[in-house]
Amino acid sequence: MKVFIHDDADTAAAHTAVIAARSLQRKPAAVLGLATGETMRPVYRHLRDLFAKEDIPTADFTSFNLDEFVGVPPSHPGSFHYFMAREFLDHLGNTGTRCFLPDGMAPDVMAEAARYETSIQMHGGIDLQLLGIGRNGHIGFNEPGTAFDSRTSCIALSDQTISTLQGFTPHLDRDMLPEFAITMGIATIMDAKRCILLATGSAKASAIRAMLEDAVSNACPASVLRNHPDVTIILDRLAAEGLTEAGIAAFQPVFNPQVRMFHTPSDNEK
Ligand code: F6R
């Protein structure tokens, strides 16, 4: 596991974008696992900039988003379909026909979840999975208590997640506040060849500490990433502020890594 700590959230997001862009340069037909949420918004802004300025192939990748709310139509500004269209997919030469999200309006959401899981596998699995983290340590919408062998399914959002959505997702008002989501499972995420988790801001500090310093347990679903063979954690100082000296000694984070797009990255920067 590699841990990077940047001074500010924007540089942490830029680092995440550069890793995704480099992976497309290495493998234009890569399968990307994508995330939504406020943390990811600047990542897509940086990716759009990189795509505009640099020679990055964008026509051939496939993507699978982690999750979508149940019962929020794609045209609703609170849906993850809408978020992805606005922040990323509408800006691509790629027509979006290979950019998938679960269908939260499907009449049978469990069947839709199973179909989505199969579709990921039929595309050869995910090469690079981007992840945020919930304040309660969720990844995707795998809430605390989710079994580590879970696959894509329809889950009930926790009260904490619903109240966070209420406070921070301006387009989801009381009438539209979702209670369920289709999410990739923890085992689905762990099958990705590489995972990048980005966390910024002090609201994530206790989840980051639990993820890195508490026992690996489904009390903090993100802690499962410590069992993944290729995971990179990118933080800003605020998200890292809960780490203890012992945690820092154990994970030896790289502080203020230099992140540039075009050069051969040194080993401690990849
Ligand atoms: C979103 C997702 C969630 C978010 C997490 C953090 O696709 O799967 O796990 O990454 O809830 O959300 P923000 O970034 O809004 O704090």
C-alpha cells in the first residue's frame, strides 16, 4: 500500500487524475472503475484538462461506475448518471456507449445488480478503480457491516449516509432522498487490479484513521483495501490529520510528492 499526503485537496485530486490519465496512456482500452461524490469533482476537472492539453487516448476505454441511487432518474440532477454526464462523460470523444452505471430505475433492481456484476466480468474486470470514502468508512455504498465477499447488489443506505446526502447533495431534496442504491460489492472492488482511494477534508479524518490503523474489519469497509495487492491512498493534510505517529511509521506516507504528467515516474510516485 502506498500513501501520499498532499498539502491541499486540489493537488491530491490532480495526483489522482494523473494516475488515471497515465493508465490510459499505458492501456488505451483499459477498464476504469469510476466514483462520484464531491471528492471526485476536481478529479474529473483535472482529467478534462489533461485530456484537452495532453496526448491521452480517450476513445477506447470502458468504464463502470461504482453505484447509483435507486429511484432517482438519470435526468435528475441528484443522480450519479447526471453527475457523470456533467463532470466527465459529456466531455469525451468517447461517445459514452462504453461508460456504464447501474440502472437505478430498473424494475427488478436485484436482477440489474447481477447483470452489472456479470457485465464487469465479461469486460475482463476493472484495471483501475477510483474510490472515495464515506465518513463511516464505506466504499461504494458498502456500509459498515457489509460482508467482505459481497458482490454487486441493491443495499439500504445507512441513516448516516442519508443524512450526509441531505446536507451535502443540493439536488436531493426530502422528496427525492434515496434509501437504496445499487453498488458494486466489496469483493467486486477487491477484484480490480489496482485501487486508488482519494480522501480530502477533515470530515474524512476519522474514517482514514480507522481504515489505516484499526483492525481490518467490516466495521470500516475501506480497511479491506489493506488486503489488496496494489492500492494507493491519496490524502490531503486534513484527511490525514487523525493518523497517529505509529500509523505514520507503519505506512510511511510520502509527503508532498511531486506530480507531473510526462516523465517516467519514480517508484515512490507511481
Ligand atoms: C460514490 C461512492 C461513495 C463516495 C463517498 C464519499 O460513487 O461510491 O463511496 O465516494 O460517499 O462521497 P463524497 O466524496 O461526496 O464525500
